[in-house]
Amino acid sequence: MRLLWLVGSLALALLIAVLTLQVPAPAGVGAPAAAFSAGRAMADVREIARRPHPVGSADHARVQAVLLQRMAALGLQTSTQTGALSPAAVRRLEREGGSAAGVELTNLIGVLPGRDPRLPAVALMAHYDTVPDSAGAADDSAGVAAILEAVRAIRARGPADRTLVVILTDGEELNLDGARAFWGGHPLRDRIGAVVNLEARGGGGRAMMFETGRGNAETIALFARAGGRATGGVSSNSLAVFVYEAMPNGTDFTIPKDRGVQGINLAFIGRPEQYHAPVSTPDALDQGSVQHIGSQALETADALLRAPTLPAATANVVYADLFGRVIVGHPPVMGWALLGLAFLGLGLAVWRARSHAGLTFADAGRGAVDGLWFLSTGLVLTQLVRLLAGPLSGRAESADAYYTLLARLPWMEAGAALTVLAVAFALFGGRTRIDRRIVAGAVAVAAVAALILGGMNPIVIGAAVIAVGLSLFPGLAARSTWGGWTGLIGLILILGTAAQALAPEAAFLFVWTGLLAALAAALAAVLDPGLTRRRSLVPAAVAAVLGGAWIMGQAHTVFLGIGMDLPGVLVLLGLLVLMLIRPLSPEQGLARPLLVAAAAVLILGAGLSVAAQIMEPMVAAKTA
């Protein structure tokens, strides 16, 4: 019976996650005047992205003229700002086969005056230049076109008190030069109090708000209200903001952010094969993505323009979207209260299970060890399976190789996800039923292979040592469902406590899911400590469906962002799902089929990664 509960819960969770990740339907040209329409925006995308238009090219000048004409037609007071290319931009331009002689960058500025010029202004920003080999329908013609459509809709909604400044920057692809020029010396820069920036790294998928100004509590509060009116809702969380802050990457938004300006940065990163590629054409662009990013930009900019006061820098807030519809959050300190509530729920579950089901603290400890085995073994295997699709991006020999790896990203994700599922099957089937020397040896061989293919990696080495050590001591595996479940909850709450202390913006993944699992365990223990009746499985199944769907949705976005080099992130997120579905683990009589399934799924995952090299072959590096 539990097998049906397990399969049904996972299937329903996956279905909800897939639905959550869908882009909204694009609004047509007949949409209301005050609404954002991807159909109207696509007319501009098709005009801008006829051909590649890198800095200094004839098409670059053509796009400048087109955009200035469109901005004036929208009622904007237009101007330009020219400037010299930075040394880094000159080197990149020459490296790409161009010449920097006589080339200047040109920012395009448009102003829609507000009723009160004394108030701080709001900026909509995107870049209009492309790389030499791509028409850039997504990066960033979609962002530019979305801004033009948003300006039209804002005007249709009536005058606002604040002034709107449109900044279409140049030279972003070279060294963020246009943004540096505007924020470094343009007369309007000190009037701007908030920025909405639009970007893309791919040609589809939901648009995510992945970066804010520092001290973002007030910004997130406004974005949550405005985003609720956007077509398709919102996708954002404080983990993305925290991770991006630590990454060396930068967009135009980096420049005003470093000046202390508040705002948001939006981008979609699905269909990664289109990033900086010849295939990034208007026909290939996902119009639902244009609708999603443009609608969020419109609603946020409009809310800022009509706000009595603009968001100020205060403190960062912990937040996340729920199934792409609403944003919930809390101050960082509240994480400690949620952790306390989770530990209370876990304590109630343990007390009831000890009194009525024979749970021992030793078995709960073994359940935590199961989680460590899952995590360490999964880290080793996902690293190996990922490397079967090609080198890590840090070892890519050229930009062309990097873009090829991006095209393989969906294959990598499928291979890594199946690997995580295989490790879960092995755990459910009873990892102690296999000869410990076989398990330990297989993990050791996988670790060596991963190190050979990917180079020295202390995380892989450490994970392999733990996985091999735990595999050699099968007596450390949990012996009861309650032991496995409470041990995993305890492990997650311990990880959540560490994350809360070190990085509260990222701790919500552990804190929220740990609280959900702890409350489900407490309710199940009260209803039926034996976990044999349907009424005790219902709270576990509900938690597995809702929590599992939410984590799966987050996992897809996380993998698109960092999975190419850190595939093990899926194992960490998989551990959260494992905690939620652990009480639904099948009966012992299914151990052999589950172990066979684990082997088959692992082979399939590895096969998909290998297939990536065939389906998306590495292109030869170009020479200047």
C-alpha cells in the first residue's frame, strides 16, 4: 500500500511542479491598453533582432535609430549619451575580431516627466547591444521591447507623480560600459531612486527576480504586492539574491546597486541553448517569457512611480514565492522561532513514537546517518554523471565550448535528477542488503572517475570518504520507518540551524521544509503512532505533495543557474524531498525490485549525460 502512496505523492508533486514552472500565455495585440502585451512587444523584438548588432556594426547604428524613433513616438523626451570604450571592452572587441578604432558607446535615454519633478525618479533599464554572432532576440531585445511596451501601458494608466527614466544601455556585452557611463556621470543619475533592470540568459522559461539592492525588505514588500498583479505571478526567493551576491557575474544592475540604489533585476534563463547563439531569433523566443518578464516589469515600475515613498535600504528579508503565485517572507530573526516550533513538533513525534511504536534515540540517529549517506553518495555520483556530459564550465577551452555546455544543460539536469532518484531507491531498497564491499567499492570508483574527469575537488573527496565509510558499516542504517523519518527531520533541522546562523537568507529551504515535515510527523504520531493506518499516512502524503512540489520547482531554477558546475545542489534539495517522503517508503518485500530500479535509473541518468555529447556536439573554437 505504501508504494502506491509513495508513487502517487511523487507523481502529483512532479505534476504540480511542472505546472508551476509554466510561462503564462502571451497576451495578444488586442489586450487592454493598460495591460502588458507580448504580442505588441514582439513587433519591436522582430525589428530590433533582425540581425546581430554588436557595438560598432552597421546594424548597431540601425537599431539606435529605430529605438530613438520608437521612444519619441511613445512620448519620451529622448537624448543620447556617448562615451569611450573601457580598455577591457576594447580588448574584448578586438578578441572577437572587431576593431575599436573610432568606436564609441551610445546610451539612449528617454524621460517621461512626472507631475512632481522634485520626487526621486524611477528607471527602466536594459541593454540593446548584442554579441557578434547572435541577433539577441532574448538578450536583450526582449528586455528592450518589454520596456517600450511597459512605457506605453504606463502612459495608458494615466499620469504618475514620479518621473520615469528609460535607459537603454550600450556596451553591456563588452564590459557593462554603458551602465558605467550613465551611473558614472549622467546628470539624471542622482535623480533616480529605484531601478527595474531586464536581462536574459537563454530564450525561455519563467522570468525570475534574482537580484535586488542591498537591504531589500521594503523593495520585496513592494515587489510582492505589485507582482501579484503580474501575468503568471512571480518567481523569486532570497536564496537567489544571496547566491548572486556572492557570484562574480554582473549585469547593468550591478552598477547602480553598488551606488546604493534600490531596485530589482529580472531575467529568464530557460532554453539555455539560445544564449549568445545564432538560434536566438524572434521565432525561437518564447513569447510567454516575454509576457512574464514584461508584466512583472510593468507592474513593479508602475507601483514605484505611484508610491508615496520609494523603498529605502533597511535590512535583507527572508522570502520565497509559493508555486509562482505569491511571495511570503519574514525578518531573518523569525527563522529562529520557526526552528523552535519545528523542534517542538519533532519532539512531540518522537515522544509519541517512543511511547507507542518502540522508537529509540539510537534508531533516530541511524536515520540521520541514512541522510548523510544519501547526501555524500549522491554528491559523488551526480558529479560523475554530470561530467559524462562534458567538462565543467571553468575548464571549458573557449567561449564556444561554454555555450555548447549550456546547450547540454537540460541533459545534465535530467541525468543528475535521475541519479538522485537512484540513490533514493537504493536507500528505500535497503542499502545494507548489498554487500558492503560492493557499495563502498562502487562509490570509491565513481569518486576516482569524477576526479579524473573533473580535476581535484575537495567536496568530492570529502563526500567519497564519508560515503565509503558509512557504506562499510551497514549497521548504521535505520531499522524502522519512524527512525528513518525522525532522523532525517533532525538532520535537516540541524542543517537549518547552521544555515540560520551563517546565512539566514538561504536557511528558509531547510527551516520551512523542516517545519512542514515536523508538523506532519507530529500529526501522524497523534493520529496513529504505528504509521499503519491511512489516517496517519494522509498528513505525510500531503506534506510530501506540497513540500515536494515546491522543492522540485525550486530545484529546476537552481540547476539552470548553478547546476553546470555544482550538480550536487540537486542532492541537497533531493534530501529535503527524501525527508518528506520517507514515511511512505515501501514495505521490505519490495527491497529487491527497488535496488534493481536504482541500478536501472542510475544507468539511464548516465546514458542521458553521455547522449548530451552526441546531441549537442562540441563546436570547434573560432580563431580571430
